[in-house]
Amino acid sequence: MAIEKPLMDAALTLARAAGAKAMVFLDEVSEETLLQNREFSEFPLVLIGPTFDVKNRRLLKLSIPRNLNLGSILNFVSAFLVEQGLLREGDSYVYVSSEVVGLRRVKKNLFASNGFFSQSQSVIQRLIEIAVELSIEGREGYPVGTLFVVGDVKNVLKHSHSMLPNPFKGHRINVLDRNSKEIIKEFAQLDGAFVISSRGRIVSAGVYLEVDPKGLDLMLPPGLGTRHIAAAGITKLTKATSISLSESGTIRVFKKGVMLLEYNPRLKY
């Protein structure tokens, strides 16, 4: 749904009044309108849509899973703005959709890692979409918990061992292939983690992560289960990103031992 002019004007007024450092558009808006309007030239602009492109520093494009709630989407946006060097801790930005205008401030200890969005963003997005579906639907009526570890495969395998014969050995199944979704959902019922390359190829499944959280200085909220602790720990030991899904339906994304996202699609926020 397109963002109407009154909301655009309200967002611009709020950005000026609040001293915002950027403006983010969560729904459809004309790029031509933004680039030709001198008033919007006061701010870096970010469009949320189907593509990723940061070549134009005045108008950046970011793709985020749209089946997330608003808070989780804004967590991704905040991390992206920090990664791109547009915001720092304490800075704020204005976001606008077809229904709402709001102000968001960058939180302390926000995850930001150079190259995260550009290198494996589409793979991460795809896996989050699958995790959301598994959270809501389960598998054959039963809740499912699973873990995806993406990138730095060589080092991830050094800190893990297989719990069963690798079902993906000799196969070239990629998570970006739409036909792979049902295969992933089927093997998500196995204990252990999926190990996935930064380009999306499934290297292995049913992998046990050898992570001792002691001494890793993990920045995690209390009460997390072993799956989520392992998910966080492996990202502290390697350059990988992990996505964990608990049987209660909660999805968490970790990088460098820090939790970027926490979202339960079964709950209403």
C-alpha cells in the first residue's frame, strides 16, 4: 500500500522537529518524488522493499522479511543504519508507513557488523521467513524447534560434530530455491543445527554445536534455553550468523554473541 502525502508531510515535520538523522519508508513510495523534492534532501532516505542497494548514499534500499512485526523490522532497520555509518547510539530516525509515523532511537549495544546485510542478507531473510512459518504452523500439527547457522562454514564445522549421517552430502540444495522450503521444514524436525553457506547452500543438518558459554561473555537475556545459547555462542566463536526457533515459537537472530532480533509470531504485540 502506498504512503499518502499527508503522512509523508507529517514524517518530514517530525524528522525536523526531533533532529532525526534519517527517514525510513516502510511501504510503497515514489523514488522520483523523494529525489526531486528538495525538502527530503535534508536526510538520508531508506526504502524498504524487495531489493538491496546502497550505491546511492542519498537513497538506500533494504529488503527485510515482511512477516515480522513492526518492532522487529525496526530492529533490522536500526542495525542497517548503524552498519552503513548513518547513525550512532542515541541517534534517532523517523519511519513512516501507509498507516503510521513514528520516531525510533538507536539503542545501546545494538548489533551492527560490517557486511552483514550485503553479504548474506537475502539468505538470512529467507531463513527467517521459513522460521516464521514453522513457528506458526509447526510440522504436521506439532511444534518444531530448530537452528540455522549461516556463513563461515569451515570454522563452524570445527566447533561441531554430526549427530547422524549428513542427509545433504552430495546434494546442492540452496535455501534461496523456493522448492527447498518443504525439504528444510522436513529436516527441521531433526535434533541439531543446519549449517548453511553465506550463499545459501545447505552444507549439513543434524549438527551438534560444541559451544561452552563460560568465558564467551555472551550478551544475552536470562532464561534462554540450550538451543539459543548454542546459537549465540557459535556466532561468538566464528563469523557466522545464527537463527534459532524454540518450540514455544520464539525466533531469535544472533551475531557476535549478541541477540539482534527476538520475535514470536504466535503472540500479538
